[in-house]
Amino acid sequence: MKAQLRNTLARIYRSSERVVRENLHLYDSEDKLISDSQHYWERTDKEYIPGNAHWRGTGVFKNNDERWLKMGRHNYEMYRRLAGVATLDNQPTSIVDWGCGGGANAVHFAPGSSRYYGTDITSASVNECQKQLVQEGFHRFVPIQFEAGTPETVLSTITEPCDLFFSTYVFEIFPTKAYGSRVLDIAYKLLKPGGQAFIQIRYADNTPISQPHRWGYAQNLPHMVTYRIEEFWGNAISCGFEPQLVALEIEQEVKLGRRYAYYLLTKPA
């Protein structure tokens, strides 16, 4: 009973704090949020961090390998459905996985590609992603670690025009929407003409919890950045993309969250 009471009081406090901060516009600066994000994801000594980065056998995937495989498989099948990729013969050959984490997506997207770039802000996650691919017999992985504050450095590392840029469960944990626009611009520059971007976001509805929080990175991790559906579509156009399709999931079958939107974007040929 005491534990339940503490949890209830904690939820009430967090909800009240959110209302006060929103009403008084008491937000953290972008620089602070970027710094906090780098610090948070580097703490792989805390078991819940690798779990949140989708490392195999950790967090919600501990003793549940099928759930880990199912999550990445779901994202891959969603991409294939939106992009009309029927077989491995016509799937992208040069792929950028932005925020590769522990490789849950990579083990599904990488086979059939000639080069697979796994990018992340921690070397631990990049190494874990590579480990999973090597275990699957895939050896054309290119590890790229960058600092959260300077994502543009990836542009000097990946020099070939790529076929596909994709990112899932990542835009929602960016520090700010402005940071998300920076990554969209990077995606556009990395792609060859006619290349595709496949990006998942969390969308905002009329509920307070669905609004971007913009403070307390570690505390509000799943809700840092949300967009209205048409807002992200417009952001993609502003970066030069031609949006093709968007698919909505109110709640995912793998139970990782609610209000997800998957966008398929193309760079004009």
C-alpha cells in the first residue's frame, strides 16, 4: 500500500509540474537538453539505459527475445509496405540507420544491402549493433559514433550518396524540434536523388501528455518531441523532401508506446 501511495503521489507531482512549466514556459535550453541527452545515453552501466536503447536481452526484452525481434521486424515490414519493396532484390543497397541502438532494426534491414551505416551518439550502442549483425553473418556494417551536439559531422564520414535513410524510436527522444529539423536536413544531404527517408515520430493529439515537454530529459524521455501529423509533413517539405505516404498507429502491437506515425519521404530525382 505504501509503495502504491508513493507511486500515486509521484504521478500527481509530475503531472502538476508539467502543467506549471507549460503555463509559465519554464523550459530547459536546447544546449542543456542536448548535453543531458548525451549524458543519459552514455550511462550504459545502468541496466535500464541499454534497455531503452533496445539492446537485445535487456530492459523489456530481458527473457523475451521474440519481442526484440518482433519490434524490428514490424518496422521493416512497415517500410516495405509503404515503399512497395517486395523482395530483397529491389531493396536499398546503401542504408543509413540513424540511432541504430542495439541493432533491433539492423538485423532486419541490413541483409541484402551492400553497405549499412549504423549511427549513434554512443560507441557502446554502435558496437552492440555491430555485434548483433556479425552474429547474423553480416559484415558490411560501418560504425559511426557522433556527439549529440554535432550531428552534422556524419556528413563528412558518409561520403557516398545513400539509397535509404531511416530512423525509428529516435525523433521522439531528440532534445527539441529544431534538432529534429537538423537531422532531417542531414538525411536530405546524405541521400542520392530519388533516395528515400523512412522516419517514425510520435504525433500529438489534444491531450496534454502528447505535447512536447522540453524539460527534464531523463524524466520525460518518451515525450521530448512530438509533432502534429501535418506539421512533420510540412517540415519534410521545407527540407526539400517530397512526402509520399504516412501511416498511423494509435498503439503498437509490441507495446512500446502510443501515437506513432511512419513517414515515407523521397528526395526529388
